[in-house]
Amino acid sequence: MGMAATEQEVEVRYAGAADLGEALAGAEVLFLWDFFSTALSDAWPRADRLRWVHVASAGVDKVLTPQLVESDVVLTNSRGVFERPIAEYVLGLLLAYAKDLPRSWDLQRARTWQHRQTETLTGRRAVVVGTGPIGREIAGLLAAVGMRVRLVGRTEREDPEFGRVHAAADLPATVGEADFVVGAAPLTDQTRGLFDRKVFEAMPSTARFVNVGRGPSVVEHDLVAALRDGEIAGAALDVFAEEPLPGDHPLWHLDGVLVSPHMSGDQFGWREALVELFLDNLGRWRSGEPLTNVVDKRLGYVPGS
């Protein structure tokens, strides 16, 4: 059942940031498509009957206002849509570095025939920070191509699939032998600024950093300094503290940096998949069944995922 069919059975209102408050008056459910929007905070006083907010993303940090956290409103996310596309994107980035593909493109445009040797991913070490569905999908795919993978989560523990999970507090000690460090964690109080000078200094000078999680998990001026000083060999970044990335930001032109516009999970058909997931949950809501992907608003993610 698509949105058109849904409109025949329930009242559906469409609103932008400017008129969200008016649309929320009397509404029980909000499907927040623009997960970067902060309009809900301003419109909150008009949400007199709101009982459930669904966010069209895996991350929910932008919507976790004190009003929502303290309320009885249920929050769900779009877990299940982005895991595999993001994992494939990360694998593509690692292959691009290992096989020197950006350099091949530059040489082609310069009509320069320059034979080179390239790296292999087999046997290389990857540290994946984030043990949710996205991090686990990344780790599984990297392991499938022969990489040695370590997972980093909120606490140290044993995982039935990946063995020992290292604690985020011990990240500098964990990345000392990494060839690639991948950020795939949600933005929480614990992960904000997690990738800082200490982490980059602890990485080998040949290592590359990849971030497909959230921009504010990185202290960007520390990353820029690490790249300029040769403390790490490169960084592939899909998320940033400020998006779009300002045109005068040094990350645009630093050697070894690959910039993409927050697109790692957006494969063809992702919009339709988001709507289908929401409508499935809406069916559960209307029939009184438990919702899927319920976020623990204190933690900032779906527990046990």
C-alpha cells in the first residue's frame, strides 16, 4: 500500500518547516522526511496529540530535543534501509585507496601512461567503530573479502560473530595497527568528538580514515592537522560537521582526501524503501501491534540492534 492508498484511509497532511506547527495540531503521527530539520522543536507546542515520530534515517540526533526525550512520544528510525548500501560504499572506498583509482583517473585525464603497483585488501586490518546494524554490515563485508576486522562499541564485550568488541574509550589503543579506521556510529554524547588528535596520532602513518557515521563524531581541525602533518595517509568522508561542506574548507583540496555529499546509503530506490518501511509500521500502529525500530531516546539508537 503506497501513500496514495493510505490517503484514502487516514487523514494525511503534508508540511514544510514553516507550516509544520499548523499541520501538527491534532495529528498523532509524524513522518519526518527531512531528518536534518530542526523544525519539530519550534513546532512542538502545537503537537497536542502527537504520539509517534518516525524519522527517515538511521540517525536521530537532530530530532532528539529535550521536549521529545522527556515526552511519552514514541520515536522510530529507518533501520534496515541503509545498511547494505553503506557497507558496499565503504568497501568501494577501501578498494579505491588500495587500487589507487583516483590517481588512475588523474593520469588518464593527463594522458599519462604510468605503470604502478597497488595494494591488496586481503589480510589488511580494519577497525570499524559502531556495532549497530550499519557497523556490523560493514564489518561482515570487509571480512568477506579477507580483511581482519576489529569492532569498537560503547563497552568492551564478546560478540558471537566478531569476537572481542573493544570499548570506544580505548580507541587510541585499538587503532595502532589499523590500515583503515571506519566511523559508523550514531551521534551520541559518547561519540561526539570521538575521533580526535589522540586517535589520529595513534594510527599508523599509512592508515586511512573513513567516516560514514556522523560529522560531529570527528574533531575536524584535528583531522585536517593529521592529514597536513602526514600522521595518516588519507580520509574518505561522507559526513561533516557542517553540510554542505563550505567551499573554502581545507578538506576539499588536501592530498589523499575523498569527499562525498552524505550519499553513502542512497542507492536507487531508497526513497521508496523508506516509505514502505514507514507504511509497514503505520499498519502496525493502526492495528495495535508493537512498532519496529523503536529508539531508546536516552541512548539515541535502537537498543539490541
